[in-house]
Amino acid sequence: MKKTTISFGLVSIPVNINPLIKNNDISFNQLHKKCLSRIKYIKYCPHCKKEVKQPDIIRGYEYKKDDYVTLTNEEFNNLKSEDEKVIDIVGFINLKEIDAIYLEKSYVVSPPSKSKAYSLFKAALEKTGKVALAKTIIGTKFYYVILRISNNNLIMNTLYFSKEVIIPDEASEVKFSKQELDLAISLINNLKTKFKPEELKDEYYEKVKEAIDNKLDGKKIKKPKVKQEKNIRDLMTALEMSLKNV
């Protein structure tokens, strides 16, 4: 949890931000195969030929091969201005203006106690249908973020900068027939569904968990059967057969 403040004009709204996403991966430790002891990672200086403790480690930026400019923790912290420690709103936009590829991490933004300013801000966002574009620092990194309403909660999404998003060149188009397009549209319409995240299961997680349980019970882990995919080269035939199997 991080305590911060939303700066909305001359209004300051104290809030807490908490990560919305929980890592669902099953973590494994690296062990020595011979004795099953955990492997340790040692920070080692090859020049001095010795282990280095954290207080003796500083940041270094390699501006040319093997030449570094260094920054101490104090110097690095001095780069942060006080106004960047708040969530400073710079404007309001429509959510549809933001392509989903720019959304990074999600946080829940909540007041530490009952707050009229917080409730008013949420209601104003909902009434206008806008999202707030703001800037802040999380950890040591500067971000632009958006504040939006989702399921009556105030959600903050960090944004990637345009330089971080690698958009590939548009692929050259290949001509297709109207009949092929009609079949593709029919297949899409036949496969229409509703987005229900609670029904989306992490199949790989469940396989790994089952494998661990089987190992604990002394059972062998069997390789799953691979579905035999039909190799249909003709696009029209593949579309027609797909529709029949829906």
C-alpha cells in the first residue's frame, strides 16, 4: 500500500493505492540436484574477486563501452521533485482515446477514511464519462496514469510511453473473395460469447498444481495427449469445415 494525494485543481484528496493484480504463477525454487539445497545468488565483483555487500553497490550508467557515470542513492532521490509524489491531474479525456496497448499496471485508489472530496471526485468522473490523465511516481519510476471508474471503484492504470510501445509496420494486405469474407463473418457470429473473467481458468496453473499433487502422492507425471490438427491448406474449405464444427 502506498499513501499519496490526488491533486485536483486546488483540491487535495488523500488516498491509498494498492495493486489490483495478484500474481497467480506457481513459483519454484532452484535447488542443487545432488542435495536439494537452495541455490544462493551472490553479488560478486570479478575485478576485486570478492562478494560485494549491498551498501557498496551504486548505480552506474554505461555511456560508452566500460565507461560509467555513477549516481548515489542520495543523488538519485534528489531528482524527484515534491510535486511528483502526488497524483497530479493534468486533464480529462475519453477512455476510448487510449488504445489498450498503452495500459500497464492496475491499482485500486481508495480513501484512508470517509472523504467527501473523494466521493465527489468519483461522482464527477462518472457523471461526465471522462477519465483523469495524471502524472506521478511509483517506487522510483515516473508515470503518466489514468484514473477511471470501474464497478464503482476508482482504478488507476499506469501507461506505457509511446517509445516503449513497438508498433509493427502494417502488414501488406492479401486479396480474398466476398464468399471467404462472408464465411469468416459467419464463423465469428457463431462463436460470439460474453466476457466473463470468472469463467476463464488458468489451465497451465491447474496442470502444474495437479502435477505437484501427483508427485506428492508418488504418481508419475504423464505427457498429455496432443490433439491431431487437420492440416487444411485451402482457406475456403477450412472456413466451411469450421462452421460445420461450431
